[in-house]
Amino acid sequence: MPLSEPSIGKRKRTRNAASTPKVSKTRSCESCRRLKTRCETGSSDRCHRCGVLQIKCSFQTTSRAHPEPLLEADVDSRTSGDDYHIRLCAVEATLSQLQGSLSVRNSSNYEKSTEETSSIIERTARDAPMNLIQEIRQNITLNEQPSTSDDSAEDVIINGIVSEELTTMLLKGFSKLSNRWLFMSTDPIQLRTKSPLLFGTCILAGLHITPSLHGSSTHQALYRHIHGLLGQAHLSSTASLDTIQSMLIFSMWDLRPTLGPDHGTSWLLSGTAAMRVIMTTTFGQLSKTSDADGRELAQAQEIMRTWNLICLCQLQFSVGSGRPPIISSQYFDECVKVLDFPSYNARDELVLAGVRLYRLLWEVISSNVIQDGRAVWPEIDNLRKSQENIYKLDSSEPLRFAYSCAYLILARRTLQHIGETQPEKISNPRITPEEPALPLIRFAISQSHQLLNLFVSMSDLTTYIHPTYENVLCSFAMVTLAEFVTHLDDVGSVIVLTEQAVSHIQCGGKAEPVSRWSLNIMKQHVADKVEQEDCATSMGENNTGICMPQSVQNVTEPWPFNEWGIEQEFPSLEDMFFGNVI
């Protein structure tokens, strides 16, 4: 028996081909079609679902080209229009909730991915083949006892190199030498049993406080002993924090008993110390360290402080020598984590500010962009403004010294470019105020003068020994003043300041003889000027307006000059730096 037509449940359609055009088959936008739903259109240019979800609707570009109202017959005969609308709204509400939950999840995933990006260097190190093999080996040999060394054979006191009294004095000297930085949390005296290498290195560095001991038999014996211990540690597959700190001290100061131009480990040794830290440190976990007594947290903070000092030393050597740093950029980014520790202080901020400055300075001088005749470098100026809160502090002389170094290096770099492209504007001593090089020359003179003032101010009479980088940059400032001596307003006061700075420069190498050579250039200029005018008086004044220091008045013989004569080319910073460091 055939079923009646109503029981079949088929959809009824109004078919009137003569009066109604053919309806497009596309009745949904792209978004609704993927969900197997149809669009409910209104007066807007988006369907109802896309409007609720605030997403782009493609219905207008598809079926809406032939608009046609939704027919009641298109709805299933068993479902009313109101029920259809309620069900559609429920689906849209569910989709909205789902989208909201996905947004929250994506936000958390983004934060997680940010953390993962910041620690990508740890992940790449963890997945490296050598680290995997080393980790497995440590698990296999877990029960093996580590080999112990006889510390008595490394002790400088037991070996009779220094006495107990001299050791105490030299350790106090090292504390005075390094009071600008936070090298170690352990008292140097306690290092004798903890780390004979670092203990001996502190004694060797403190020896420079006493000029009478420099180059003595004690100095030579102590240097040979510590140099041998450092060489053994350098060849070791692993390096402790004490060994890394010893490398850092050797990198910052020139500890050799006999200084000369043919040596060279300081710059490379700072890079070696950096590689040791990279191989043994997981930076992402340092600031998260927490324990009951605070020992692990203090050690983590000490590692970060050591790392920042290594980065500062490496960048200073790169800027001074013109050679790129061997530390990659992503590891320089880790320096800011020193501020994550609750007990960070102003000295941590000073070191971090120096790292940021020298890193930016290296980017500027390593680029192909040369500043024009203006003494303005927006990148450096903007960074200085951002560090204004610590730049003006009384204790921030090292940071102001670093900025004077940066501006002087950039000014000399621009003057060098002008000298190569327009040599007549540099070689002419009578440069008119309209010449483009004159503002840069005056700027270089002012920065050199400020640099020498800060160098003397950071010294403690004649007992303070500056790091190698500061000695070289001080000599570089003196070379600048000597080169542009004809542009100095008050040569006499500059000579007095230069003499004070020379007395604080470490003897040996090329920094000290170059500084004395520069001083003699300025003295010779004054003497020649007085001789030309032939108006010198017994009071040391002349009608040229130059006030002669007593050291110039008492000269009866020509000054001995170094390998650079007065008429010869002035040494570059690179020549001076490698002459003193390598």
C-alpha cells in the first residue's frame, strides 16, 4: 500500500519557474559552511553568526549577489521557525564560549612561548649531543668518587712564595682594588681552603697596590705559580666559578711582572671565561632558585654578577681593539636577569648600564654609517637619558667615564673619516670656525678633558690601580689633547691634569709611555710658543697668555720621545690597545 504524501516527511518547495528566478546553491558563508549550517541574514552585511562572533563574513560576496529571503518552506516541516532560531542561537552561544576559552588558552600559550623563547639557549644546549652524552655518563658513573687534588701543593703560603703577613696586606690591597665591583661573596681569606687558585689570584692582583713589589722576585714567583695553576684549570674539561673568577681578574688587570708589547691573553681570556659560564650555567633557572638558608640563591646571584662583569670586560676589549665580541647577542640579553634577584644593588645597575652602553657603542662603530660634522649621536644620547636616574649619582663616576669614552671614540671615528675624505680640513692647524671639523675637535677635547678628570677622581692617590681598559682610554684621551694642542684654550691647566693622570697609569706596556709621550708633546708646544715670543719671565707667564707649570719652567733639555716622534702619525686606539693588551 503506498504511503500517503504527508507521511513521507519530504520538504515542500514552491516551484514556480515562470515567476521566480533560479536560487543560488550557495546559501552559507565560508565560516557557516564549515560548520554545516546556513546563514541567517539581516540588514547588515554579515550573517547573524558572523556578527555575533565578530568575524569576517563572506556571504555578501557569494549568495548575497542574488538576495532572497529565507523561505519558511526551507525549514524542516517538523521544526518551526522559532525553534530553528533558538537552536541556532544556542549553537552560536556555544561557539562563542568555545572561542573565549581558546583565547584564554592562546594567551597562556603565548606567555609560555615567551618564556620558552627567552630560554631557547638553554633548550638548544640541553638537546645538544655532547650534553646528552655527558648527562648519561654522569648517571652511569654516579657512584664513582671524584678525584681529589692536594691543595697543599697549590697553596702559595705553604710553598713559601709569600708570608702570612704579606698575604694579609695584599688581600686588603685587592679589596681596595676591586671595591667598585662585586666579584665574590666569599671572603678572600676563606678562599685559601676553598680555592687556592682564586686565593692566589687575589694576592697577585693586590700586589699592584704596592709599587715597590712590582717586578720583584716575589711578584715573579707568585705570577709563575698562579699562571701554572690557571693553565691547568684552563685545560680542564669543566671549570668552577672560582676558576672563572680568576680568569676574570686576569682579564681586567695586567698582572704580569714584566710588561711589554708582545704578550696577549687578556682579551681572549675574557672570552674563555665567558664560554666557561655558558657551558656550565642555565641562566633561566638562576633567578628562580630558592632554598631555606639562601645559599643557593646567593650563589646564583654571584654567578649572574660574574657573568655581567665578564660581558662588560669583553665589550670593553671589543670597543678598544675594534674586534667583535665572541659572545653572541642572545647571551648578552641574559645580563638583565641580575635585577630579578631581590638583593640587587646600585653596583649591579652600574655594571648592567655599562654593558648596555658598550653593546650599543659596538653596534654603532661596527656599522657603515658615519656621523656628519655634528657631535650628536642619537642612540647614545637616548640611552643616557634612559639611565639618567643613576648617571648623576656621586657613585656613578665609572658610568660617566664610560660615556666619555664612548663619545670620544665616536668623535675620533668621525674625525678620522673627515681626515680620509677631506684631509686639508684636519691637517690645517688654523681651522676657521666655519669648518665642519671644528665642532668635532672641540667636542673631542672636552670629552678628553672630562675623561681625565674622572680618571683622576676615581683614583685613590697613587695607590689605586685602574683596569687595563681604563689605562688605555686615559692614554687615548691624552693623545687626543696632544694632537689638537693648538686648539686648547688653557694648555697649562691641561698639562697639570695630564701629569696627575699619568701618575695613576700602570707602568709598562704602551699605555704609560704613550701618555708620557703625549704629555711631552704638550710641554714642547708651550716651550716652542714661549721661545717664539721670547717673553718668558721668571714668574712663568708670557704675553701669549699661557701659564706655564713649574715642570715646564724647569726643563733645560729636550724631552725624550717614544717610538712615535712629534712629526710622526699619532697612534690609533687600536694600535695602543693591542700594544698594551696583546
